[in-house]
Amino acid sequence: MNSKDFFDFEWDDGNSKKSVDKHGVDHFQVESSFLDNEIVALGVQYQPLVKEDRYGIIAKDFEGNVLFTCFTLRAKKIRVISSRLASQKEKDLYYEK
């Protein structure tokens, strides 16, 4: 099952490079995490204030890595702002749910 069968993603060059270069997380990992049945939705980002709503999730990718992902929705597409391996606190939250 491919995440593209369910969701449309939009990647900004700068943000996609940041996720790979800085955090070691590639597009396929991030996109696959949106298929996690145990996904934890964190809701809307409230700090810092930004012009468009940003959302956060904690979810496992296809390899079983727990990721934290920040994204926005534009024209019915998921636009990833950044994604990284979850912190221990975020992993604990994921496994508590």
C-alpha cells in the first residue's frame, strides 16, 4: 500500500532537503507515516504564530521508526514543513496512546 494512493503530498525543495540532510528522514518515510493506524494527531501549532495553520503528528514510518512531522494543508495537499525522528518524550506519548 502506497501513501500516494490515499494522500497528495507537496514538497518544498528547502523543506525536503532539510528533513533529509538535517534529520535523516526521506520523503518515503514521511509519507508512509501517514498510513500508520496508531497515528497521534497533536492538533494545530499555536507557537510561534504563523500565517497558515500547521499541524503535528507522531507516527511510525514503514520501517517502524517513530517520527514527528509538522505539515500544513494547501489546495487539498499535505505540504510537509519538517519531519524528524521523534524525541523520547514524543515516543512515550505515541506508545501511551
